[in-house]
Amino acid sequence: PERGKRESRRAAKNQKYNQSKNVNETESQAIIDLLPCYVAYLNELVKIYRQFLTNNYEKCIHSTYSYPNEKVSTNITAPFLKLQAISNYHLQKYSASLNYLEEYSKTFPYKIDTFDYHSSILWHLNKPKDLAFIARKAKEICPTSPFTWISIGNLMSLQGHKNYAIECLKRSTELLIPPGTFPDLAMEIPINGSRFVGE
């Protein structure tokens, strides 16, 4: 009887091992099957970034229409949403840009790396309630982020508090560029921002 129990335990252990091995082999095969998708994705992303960096926003938008690919995970396709949003922003297609930014925010609710564009679009579209929500959300998520202070600055500007808006832009610059480094650039950003706020 004792020998039978040992053999039974050994058989159960072997069965569990084989099942685990089959699962691992299946997962490995799934990754291998997806490799062509990822290679195509990277090639496409490089091409689109080149278009974006040369300010060819129309081509950039056209190239991103075929993405994201449903076979590739949402995290991997996030750059396409951002490129669509920013390209549309530079072409002053604010409503289209806002749609992509809202989709990006829904997918990544705790990321605020697009809030500079998001808040600027709401400024252009004159949406103070939505802009106040964005600024508050950014402050709750990361009060020390430059994107937070850009959002607050845009809100203050839209509400007519120009001096405070300029202070917020200066604060965002300090967070982007540590004091003492790149002094010319550190001065240029708030000066340009103050001109924009003044308009």
C-alpha cells in the first residue's frame, strides 16, 4: 500500500510538471507568433517619429490611422495616441487632438505627461470647467510635476489671473530645468509664456 501511494504521488507530480511545461510552451509560442507584429510596430513607429520630428504632421497623422494594432498590447500602442494628439494640436485641430488625449487619459488615468497639451487645448477651446478638472487631477497625482504647473498656469490665464499664470509657468520651468543649468533657456520659457498669457 505504501508503495502504491508513492507511485500515485509521483504520477500526480509528473502530471503537474507536464501541465506546467505545456503552459510555458504555449506562452512561448504565443510570444514568437507576435514577434512579427512587434517588429512591424517598431518599424512603423520609427517612420512616424521621423515624420513628427520634421514637422510633417499631416503625414504623421495619416501614418497612425492603421494603429493601434489589436494584436499588440495597449501599453505598446500608447505612443500612437500621443503622436496623433500632438500632431493635431500643431495643426490647430484642437477638437481632434482633444479626442485622442481623452482616449489616452482613459487608458492611462494616472499619467499626466500629456497634460501640457491637454490643458492648452482646453485653454484654446475656452473650457474653464474641464481645465479646472485637469489642473486639479494633475495636482492630486503629482504636485511637483512641470505638467501640473503648466495646467494650473493655463487655468489661471483663462480665468484672467495673468500674474499668477506667469508664476506657474516659471515654476514649471524650475521643475524642468534645475536652477543654475541652461540659464538662457530657463529665462526664455517664462518670457515666451508671459507673452502668450498676455495675448
